Amino acid sequence: MSRRPADNEDLICVGAVAGAFGVRGEARLKSFCAEPGAIADYAPLWTEDGREVAVRITRPLKGAFAARLSIAATREEAEALKGTRLYARRERLPSLPDDEFYHVDLIGLPVIDAGGAELGRVRAIHDFGAGDILEVTRPGARPVLLPFTRAVVPTVDLAAGRIIADPPEGALDAETGPGPEDAE
């Protein structure tokens, strides 16, 4: 029987099921890990609804892995899991150097400028292929996308719960700056 993690346990999304693979119950598993194949090392994983998932990678695929999941024995069960996010307990994940962060730790943090004025809050982190981008929501204004580089984001202070940013000129123009919907 699965044991749902306690509500206070810190879970981090490490992958998602992208559908079935083949006809024998394997799933196509998309890893969000820096070392994609390490996803199985962080097991047991958990679904959002609290099911424990054992994972065994069977082969690499382009941009994913074929994997056996303990919650899918047939192709139909694997296909029904499409879109299911998989989470690992934080203590199972590797410690990060001071200049690296788990996305979940940044989402919701206030973004302030060097003068202390709040620019908004991190809503999401995107990677469209050229590096991480912070999506920052602002009250009464269009969200902005800021490159997550040292030049634009010189300080991430998790202890103080804030991000200090130096946005490029024009990035915060209320209605004229590019929004997240323009990035795709």
C-alpha cells in the first residue's frame, strides 16, 4: 500500500509522464533533472494525488526515457497517466552549490530592484532553449520575462526570501514590454 508523504514534507517535481511507450505497459518519462537519468535514483516518487511510484528506466528515448512505473502495468494504464507529474522528497535530491537553485524555491519570491522597490513576484521559470527566464507578475501590469543571468539577477537571497534584479532598460514598460505569451 502506498504511504502518502506527510503534508509538511518538501516535494519537488522531477519529471512527468508523457504517455505510453510500446504495448507492454512502459511509459514515456520526461525528466526535469539536471542529470536526466538520475530521476530513478530519487525514487520512490510521488504523484500529486499521493500515490507512491517505483521507477525503473528501461531505455533512453529522444528527450525522454522508456520506464516501468509501479502504477502502470498495461499500455492503457500508462497512457492514462499522461501529464502526471512526479515528485521526489527534497532530502533525496543532491545539495546544490550556492549559485544554483531549485525552481520551486524561487517561485513566489518577491523581485526587488537595487533601491528596494518591489518589481513583482516570480510566477514561473521557463527555458525556451537559451537559458532560464524568470516570469515576474506585477500588480496592475503585464507580467515581464527577465533573463536569469548574473547581469539581470545579481542576487538570489533565499534566507531573506527575495531576489534582487536589475532589469534591462524598457523591460518594465507596463504595456509595451514583451509578455510570456509573446515568448513562444
